[in-house]
Amino acid sequence: MTIVNLLPGNASPTGGTVAVRATTGSVRLLVADNQAMTGGVYTGSVARDAGGCAQVPITGLEPYTRYWFQAEDGSGLGAAKGSFFTHPPLGEPASYTAAVAGDVGLSPRYPGVAGGELDAARVSNTDLYDHMHLRSIFEDWLMFVDPGDWGYPDWGTRNTDTIANRRRFRDDLLAQPKAGQFYANHAYLGTWGDHNFAANNSDGTYVNKALAAQEWRERIPSGPLAEATGPIYHDRQIARTLWMVSDDRYHRSPNGATDNASKTMLGSGQKAWMAARLAAAASDDSIGALVWVMGSQWMNPTHADGWASFLTERAELVEMFGDTGWIGNMVIVSADAHDCAIFSPDAVASNGMAAHVPVFHFAAIDATPIYGGPSDVGLASGMSLANNFRGRGQFGTLRIDDKGGDLSIAGTAWRRDTVLNRFQFTTGGASLALPAGTPGTVLAL
């Protein structure tokens, strides 16, 4: 087998990029608007890098259309196919659904089955991937959003951190049959968490963080990142929504540092970039909503590795969102705690942290069930763990409905086919739909 795996991303209204891991020669793609590949057209060839990966750009496509692709290297055309949706036209009203889920590989129920893994107990071949793939076919998911911890290698503590091992672990994640099929058929947008950046609760003092940045740029088709080296934050406009993806590890201060103006989760460069991008977007009539993707818990009052340890910077960000006009026009999506929880803009944690905006926390794909902080959206009144659903086999969907004017953003938490919780928000704060939960007790799996 010379085509090892496929990962599409960097989607736009007219194209995308596929990261192809191959073993021989240069790589090109056969691209068609049908699964039979009838009338397919080849892209140009791209040389493989030192790790055997080529990021192959695709251009000249039609907006909001599913395209299929096959990769060809020096040994010929591979049998495996992938697919992805191009985006709706930039700046025009459009409705679409994105899937969101983090945390896969900590004590997985379905550990690796491909054979020869670096650490089979830290990857997953869960059948949730098949379930999500089938649902995405019927619902035409535009993309898959990963808020962090795609795998739990725990570099430097559990597994030796080398660039060769990081490349091998990425291959292992995609070598799992169910996982590989899912990721090959959904444009990827995401960031890392502590366990795949380095290890549990890791921060910017990690000595091998440059390896994390190198492997990410080799293997993840993110498109242009805000910085050429180092942190991986970036953004992407889809129709009339700006998706801002943060890196909360590369320049992070230790969690135990004194909480003052010098303590940071994001770093000064990223915050300056955010302020400039948010101000520019606020004055851009083609953008009506903001989705902030980040990997730390915004509302858990007791979690040392969350925003409760960075209250000074948290307040700074809330002020930034308010000053640029995004409070009332944005939502947060996150992972890290292995549960599904939704927070309304009115939620206030026991330590006084206010949500200010809707927060959709969607996890875990396949990881040990762990609660985050109590939430206020669900059947229980007030802030309660009864509104949270810890477990594996869980994911979320974010539905953007935009017919011009205000945008509706509906987040739904799922355990396979069961709706755990749902919340709908309209930009401008004009309407706030009542949450819909699932009656009865849902047991953590």
C-alpha cells in the first residue's frame, strides 16, 4: 500500500487541500463531483516532504458541492477515496451544519486495531465514527471541527517525543478503519489539546513544543496559519460566519503561576491578532456571527487547567469581545472535559465566572467519562451537573441558519442517536430559544 492515509481540509468556496501520506514519488489527486469519479480531473503533482506527506491543493471547484478524490503517487492510483464539501459563497447568506467533538483515546473502549501502533491504547476505532459518517451523509455536514485531544500520546511522559514518533502516531490515528474513513470524508478544522500538544496540563514551557508545531504543519491541512512557525491559531470565514481557532498551549503560562496581567493562556501575539481580526470583522458587512473554537474549559470553576486559573486574561478577552461588538453575536465551542454541556449567556459559575455568550462543550468521542463544571441548559434549574452528560460516544452539531439579517446558531449534544441537550441562539440577542433536554437519566458509558 503506497497511499497511507488522506485528510482533507482548508476548504473554501472554490477548493481545498488534501494531506496525503504516501510512500513513493510525488502525489497528485484525481477529483470528481461524483463517487464513480466519472469525468475526473487531475491536480498538479506535489513532492512529499521528509515525513512522506504531500499537501495537495485543489482549485477551480463550485461552491457548496461535495467532491470526491483519489490520490496517486509513484506507484499508481490508490483505491481509497475521500470527499469533502466546498464552502458556500463567501459573505452570502447560507445555512449549513458542522459536527464538533473532541477527546478520543484515553482508556478507549475501542483501542487501535490496525496493528503495529506506537500506542494502541491511546487511539480509537470507535463505531461512533461510522455513526457520525452515516449521519453526515444524510445531513450534508459541511466539516468536522476538533476542539482538541485527537489522541492521547502524552508526549514526554508516556511516549518519547520525536518527530518520527509524532508522524507515526498521526498515521496510527488514521490507520484505524472507522476513524480513517471518517476523517478522509470531512474537511478538518481544529486545534490541539494538552494531550496531543504534549502531555496532561502542558503549557508553553514544554521543551519539545517546536516538534508539535512542525508535525502539525506537515500533516494538518489548516490553510494559512497566523504565524509561519510556532503556534497554530488561525481563522476562516464561511459564508457570513467567522470561525476563529485558538491555540491555548504554545505560549501558555503554567497553570499555577500568579494570576495577573502577565499570566497568559494565548500569548500576547495571538491576542493582538485576535483584537485586530475582531475589529476588522465587526466593520465587515459580509460577517454577521463569530464562532470561537478553543480547547480549554470556559465555565468550570474548579478545573486548574481551565480558564478558572486565568481569570485576569479571561476578563481581558470578555472586554475585547464586548468592545469589538461580538458579545451577543458569537458562541464558543470547546472540549477537554469528557462530557457534553451547554451554557447560556446568563450562566454564572460558583466562582463568579459569567459565560457572557453561549458555550457548547462537546465530548467525548472515546475517552474516560469526566464531568466539567455544572451548566444551566437542561431540565434542572440553575447551575447543575444534572444538565451535564459525561460519557463516550458523544458529539455535537452546530447548525447555522442564515437567510440574511440575524443568524440563528443551534447547538445539539448527541450520544449517538439520542439528543442530550439543545440550545438555540440568535445573533443580536433578539431571541433566545428555550433549551430542549432529554427526559430521564442518561447514564455515563
